[in-house]
Amino acid sequence: MEIRLRKLLIFLLMLLSTTTSGCCSRVESDPPRPNQVRGWREFEESGIKAIGEFVLKKGETVDNGSFGVKLIDTIPDQNCFITEGPSHLPKATMQFYRVSDKQVLLEIDLPKANTSFMSFRPSIVEEYSINTISIREINTKEGWIWFELWK
């Protein structure tokens, strides 16, 4: 009887460990795409000046002749049964580059939020007068982002 109980407990522990350890699933984000964006056109919201609003699909770029942005990838959220720490949010892998020689100035994974370049690459602020990127939406299902660049 004791051997059967041990075998049952070992089996239950193995079953529990295979169903809960590291089991994560991708959670795709699927917000609606904006109907129109401004492109490289300055506008103002709440007293802050923006220099452009864009939608990029994976692999697409946009530039103003001196500064460029490329969407490398979109990274879905992870839903884990057992997590250590905060859950992951969808992110976009973005590349910022100098147009004249295609020199990459910064490549970074960014969540849906406002991110100041001063924290990562002050030279972007100084040379191109772009202070912040505001990612409004990340669609991992279709592979696009909607973002704005601010002075």
C-alpha cells in the first residue's frame, strides 16, 4: 500500500510540475488601426509640440530626410500560469537611425507608453530636437504600431 501511495504522489507531483512550470501563452493585442495619421506634420496637444504621427508595419521605415524610424518587430504579451514579477506587456522593437548614412542611433524594445530619448540617447534630443516617442497602440496580431514623436 505504501509503495502505491508513493507512486501516486510522485505521479501527481510530476503532473503538477509539467502543467504549471513555465507554461506561458502568447496574448496577441489587436486594437483597431487609426483611420488617418498626420505624418511629418507638426501639431500641438496640451501645450506640447509634436513633429509627427505615424503607423508602421514590421519592416517599414519613415524618415524626414535626416532622422528615421524603423519597426523591427512587435512582441506579444505573455500570459503565464505561474509568474515571477509583473506580467509582460506587448512591446515594439524600434530602430532609430541617421538617414544620411543609415547609422543606427538606438534600437530598443518599447511598451505602449511615453518614452524620453534623454534616458537612452541624449544625442537624439540634441541633434534632432526629438524628445519623446509616444506609442499609442501596438497590434501584435497584424504587426503594426501607432506612434508620435514629440519635441
